[in-house]
Amino acid sequence: MNGAATFLEFLDFKFLKNAQVEYVEVPMLQRDYAQGRKSQIDIAYKFLKALFEVLEGTKKTLHLDLVYGYEDGSVFKLIDGQQRVTTLWLLHFLLYKQAHRLEEIKGQLSHFTYHARESSKEFCRKLLEEDFEWVQQPSEVISQYEGSFGDVSDLENDPTIKAMIHMLDLIYDHLKDKGASLDRYISRLPNISFDVINMEEFKLGEELYIKLNARGKLLSKFENLKAFMEQADIAYEWLLALDNHWSNYFFESDKAEAFDQRFFHFLHYANAFFALQDRDFDQDKYLDKIFSTDRSIDEGNWYRFLQEEKNLEVLGQTIDLLSKCKENAKNQEKYLELKLLTINDPSFFEAQGEKSKTPKNQEPKLENKKIAYFFALLALSQVYQEGVLDKDVKDYARVCKHFIENSFLYIADLRGFAGLFQAIAKGVTHKEGFHAFLANTKKQTFHGLFGLEQRKAQLICSDGAWENILDRTSNHAYLVGYVGFLLEFSKIDGQENLQKFTDYATLTMEILDKFFINDAYPLSLFQRALLCFGDYSITSTNQFFGNRYGTGMFRHRQIVFKLFEKAPFKPQKYPKHSFHKLLDNLLNIAQGTLHEKMQDILQSYISQQGQELLEVSWSLTERFWWEQLLLQQEELFGFINAEVGKECGRIYFFNDSKLKKAYLLLVKKYSEKAVDLLGYALYCCLKRKIKNLEPYENGRQVRQFVFNGFAIFANSQTSTIILEHIEDKQAPQRIPINLNSGQDVFKELQSVVDKIQEML
């Protein structure tokens, strides 16, 4: 019957109603014995302390809570309590052994067996059979007679056996020099008990309880996946690797709770990688499924790729590379090629940050960028061999980084990456080196940057001097190798020029550092200096857009790259890209900081109509009115740059053929917070002269701001400034303003300000 039992009563099956059961078994789906692991030393000490307090008489009794199991023919299968039961078995064995009374309970101890692994089962049997004196620590005895306790490789690799031996050593230390007390200890063993619950009596099916682990909780996704892999017809060496070498990489004692998630993500996404290479796998139909961490292990047999030895060999190589990287990191050595793949330690396989937050009852998952980097490592592992040069691995990793960091990283992109990385990874074993392989390999159409990476490889092969500056652009946090536009700028007679490219790339990196990464200089200075060389609007919906949100995601950096790449969209005297012209002019100024050079360009354009600048297509007064105001009033760009977010501010034009109504937006989407460009420009101009001017109100019809009791409204469509007294209902006063090209509109605006002051 169910109820409290001592350990020996438990092994005599006194808790059962019938006598059909012959063995207590730890079934296959249970965890390995972990309580004796060296990494769990604190847990082991505490448990043994509690047990020996009873044996030594300092505590009368100890009840060890519940042990769950169910009957399966002649076997009682443990579901919860494996760790405690195993430790009690080892305690009874060694205590009776040291008291020379083992024969009294050998029959009962033989009723306990392991089915999780044949080697563990054999080890327990051998312990009972061999008749050695245990006059030293069990680990030393077993080492001396290792052939008597099973295969040597099992003793070294089976995690359950290793943990049992360590626990025997701990128990031995408690019993050492206690010969006179051993019989007394044995007499107190019945004071240790636990309750046994036979789930068979509740008529609950086996399928529910095989999902429980040794703590009575549902088996983790990893444990179910591991059990699925162990059911395959694969060599025993892979099961040993899974339990030992692979597990050791992911396990860290200070983050033991992360072990299952790390190992599961490693196996899960590796399975997806292998599936994408399988011709019989329907990628179009099941692409989302193969990446989903929410599906069950047995759904669709989609984890079958982890039961194939050719794939396990790849994973073995991957673990070897990861372990080497982890070990070098501990020794503070640089293992650059894997560092470039961002995989520095097992925490890489943890879901982190906002992207890992999932709704209730959904499994955590890795972000797509991590999956892509992992795919790059798996593709490398497929071809890696001893003797491969670190230089070629580093070059491969660098190119993979460019593809990943400069991509939107949708699920469909991951499919493309799997094939792309597999194609280019072959280059690490190419006799002439990775760059030579990439320079001449068949073009891959999946990624738009393949042509750029191939062109860079060709340049390096033709002249090794290219490699230094290209490496610098690769290491730059914002560019990350995205230099196609700079290569185009550097061409002389259709051929890239190394010196010009070096100058352009070095200057571009400084601009990105100072204006976009570190915010050392105000972004408005860069925007105004760039505007000197043309209307650099990206598209009709992103006029004068500047995004400083961050360097992490390509979608945010791409906005700036599009700005740099934007070709002139209307006839110009000098039809170069605006950014290209800015770089040339900055390089033409010999002295000064970048900030000073930008200021010089801006002042020269405003005060001298750009006469001293290179390749200026239009003078200041030839520009549209809103361009003139943006150039001469830093507050306007300051307004749209005020909020730094995923969708930064911009200039917005109403759909008007004359484009005379323009707004300044704090964020990309138009809202009521947008301010009229002309009205705000007038307000800022007046504020420079009037102290304590009331705040800008942003009225849409008649009242943008108030001065001396008058509501002031600037109407760019009628080229009129309207002044209306707030209380006096007389007809409003109107001041015309010339917004046509050929005029210095800012001077016109200043003139209007003077008139307002005179009138009011």
C-alpha cells in the first residue's frame, strides 16, 4: 500500500498490494544521477549532513517527503525521487560493506537498477558482486580495479557512474574511523523514511508520468529532445558525447538553471539548419514550423535530423570549436575567428533581452541574428579540419558577419543564410585561401551584398594593401563592412583607387563616430553641411531624415546608408552624390577638427554663396525657401532631432505641386505635434530678439504663437504673415514675405521680424 517506508522496506516492495514487482528501476527518460556530481557538492553535503544527524543520534528521525512511481509489469518505475533513492542505496551499500554485513541486504539492494544507461546498471551490479576491502576512498579502489567495475570508458564517461563514485567518496569520509559506530548507524537507518505513491492506483497513464523529472516537475523541452535522440539507432559514443563533452560545455555551476535552455537551443536550431539542407524537407510549407520552439518534440518527426550520425558529427565538431573558444576565453586569449561570430561562451544560446520575452505558455527563442551566426558556425564545422589556417577562418567569419549585420533577418533570410554559408565555408580549406575562393566562386543571388563581398575579395587578391582599410571598415560599429558606396566614390576611370577609398572610408568612419554613435557633435551641423550640396531627401516620405537610434539593427543604419548613397534626382551642374561632394570638400580643408571643417563649409555656403567650395550645383539664393531656412536656422533641424527613437523626426511636405506647405515632425509619422516649418522659423527668429517670448502654441489655422497680445500665423501657401489682436476684432494685419527663389529668404524673415517689432 501507499505510505511511509524505510529504504529496505521500499526495496522489499512492502508499499505494494501484490508481489508481482521484482525491481525498482530508474527509467530511460529520467535524468542522470546528479546529486553526487562535483558541481553539486553543496547539495550533497547538506543531504548527507541530514542523514548522518539521524545515524549519529543528534536527530531522532528524518522524513524525505514523497517518492512517486508506477508499476509496469514486474518493474516499479521511479518518476520522482531518483536522486534521494540512489543516494540512500549508496549509503546502505557502503555502510553495510564497511560493517562487513553486506550479505544481509545484498538481495534487497539488487532489486534496485538503472535502465537509463546499461553501463550504470552494470556498475551497480558489480558493486554488489566484487569482494574488495574498502580501506581507502572508493574512487581509488575502483581506479585500482577498474576492469572489475565495468568498461574503463564507461567509468570515465558515464555521468551517473562518475557521480556515484564521488558520492561514495563523500560517504566514505563520513564513515572513516567510525568502525565502532557502524552497527549503531545501521540500527538507526529505519529512522529515515519517505512516503511512496504508486500512481497505478490512480489509474493514470504512463504517458503523463514519463514527462516528470527527478524533482517531480515536467521534463524540460531539452530532456524530451535528448530522450528522442537516444531512441535512435546511433553509435553509443554519441550518447556518451551528449552526456559528457557536450553537456560540459553548456553547464556552468553559477548558472545551472540555464543549462536546459542553452542545450535545447543548440540542438533545436542545429536541427533547423540540417532540415534546410535536406532535399526532402518542404521548406515553403514548413519553414515556420522548423524554427518554432513551441511545437512538441514528436510533432511531424521534424527532429529526425538529430538522429542522423552525419549531423551528429557536425555537432561534435561544433562543440570542439566552441569548447576551444570557451577555454581560450578563460585564459584571456583571443580566439578571433569565433569572436567574430559573436559566440564567446555558452550564454550565447540563452534567450536574452526584449526579443526573448514571449507570451505566457510560449517557449523562449533565440533572436534571428543569433540563429544566423550559429548557422555560420555550423557551416564552418561541416568543412573544418585540423590544419585549417586561422586566417582563413577569420576571413570567413568576417564575411559572414557582414552578411548578417547588414540584413533585415527575417525567417526567409535564415533559409538563405543556411545555403549561402554552406557555399562559402568551403573557402576555408581552399589551397589559395578564403579570399581567392570567394573572388572566383559562383555568384550567390540570395544576398544583395554578395557582389560587394566578392569585389572586396578580388581587390585584396589583386593588392594585399586593400586588406587593412577593409578590415577597419569591417570592425567599425556602424559600417560593419557596408562600403559599396565608398568604393563607387573612389573610382578613377572606372577602377577603385586605394588611396581615395582610404581617405573616404577614414573620414566617413569619423563622421559616423562623432555624429551618430558618440553624439560628440550636434547632428544638425552634419545635416546642414550636407544640405549645402543638394536636396538629399531619401524618398518622398523621408525628407531630410537622420536616424541616430542605434547601431544594432540594420533597418536603423540603412536609413543613414540610403542618405549617403542617394544619387541626385534632378539636373545638377555637378551630378555627384551629395555625400560624395561633402567628403571631397572636407578633405580639401587642410586644417581643423571635423566640427570646424563642417562649420567652415556651412559658413562659406551661406556668406559667399559657396564660391570657395567644390562642385556646388546651386547657390544659397537659388534654393527653395525651406532649404534656405533649414541651412541658416539650426533650430529647425534641432527640432526634428530632439527625440531619438526607432522612427526619428523628419521634414514633411503636403502633397502640393508647389511644395510650399512644410512641417517639422518629431517622429516619422505625421501627428498634431508637427509644427509648420515657416511658422516655427519665424518664431525662432523672433525669439532671438525677444526675451521671455511665450511658448510656441502650434495652432493650425490662425494662432501659431502669441506676441504682445497678437496671434501670429505664418502662411507659406499665400506667402503672408498674419497678425490678429486676441481681444480686438479688427481686421488682421498682413505682412507679405517673398519666398521665391532668387531671394535670401532668411533675410526676408528677419525683415518681417523687424516689422512685427515696429508694429507691436
